[in-house]
Amino acid sequence: MTGHEGGCLCGQVRFRVSTPALSSGYCHCRMCQKSSGAPVVAWVTFPACGFSWIAGTPRTYGSSARAKRQFCAQCGSYMLFRSEDSPDEVSVNTASLDDPGVFPPQMHIFTESRITWFHTRDALPTHQGYGPFQRPED
Ligand SMILES: [Zn+2]
Ligand SMILES: [Zn+2]
């Protein structure tokens, strides 16, 4: 069985993904910046059916009417993003995986809010906003 595990800094909350990844990238949006305290969040999306929490219970923050961010209540690590726009998918924060090197980012999204001093040395596609993940009503 293929699978990857990850978890928070303190180890209380752990998760597993058991399906191949759908997409990956860097998100430069302000909500990811604020939620993580980092200039960018690298994410990797999986089918929701292949994701499970295997230890502990994350806290959930509704960061907008349509999106939820899940994190460890004890250490604060931000691990998972879910959106009602794509209920069949979850986005894991890549660095929270035990083996983050397996999932290199494939694109940049929300470069409209990229911090001016932050650069990555790559030739990946860049998108000002959602990119390939357009919200249905947009
Ligand atoms: Zn924790
Ligand atoms: Zn974001």
C-alpha cells in the first residue's frame, strides 16, 4: 500500500494519505501567510477519500465562509486546508509531511500577494490568483 504520513510539531496530531497526489504548488495568498507565519505555504492536494487523521484531533478554523484550516490545538501547526469549492479534495501543507521532498511544488498560485523580497529559483508556472483552481462562480 502506498502511503505517506505527517503530523504537527509536537506529534499529538498525525495524519496519513493513501492515494497519489493530484497537484502541488506554492500558495502566496495572505491567508496562508497569516495562518502559517511563513512567506509561502507549499501544499499538495489529495483526494479527500484517501486522507485520514490517525492520531489526535485537529482544531478547525473557518478562515472564510467556504474554507477551513485545520491545526494542532497544542502546538499550533497548520496542516490541512479544505474548501467547499472542492469538497472531494484536501490540501496538506507539504512541510508537515514526514517526507516533504517527495512532493515538489509544480506551480505558484496567488502571486498577486507574493511578498516582494520572497523569491524561489524555479521556472514553474505562476498564477496571479487561483490559477487552475477557479472557483465555480468566478
Ligand atoms: Zn501539535
Ligand atoms: Zn493560500
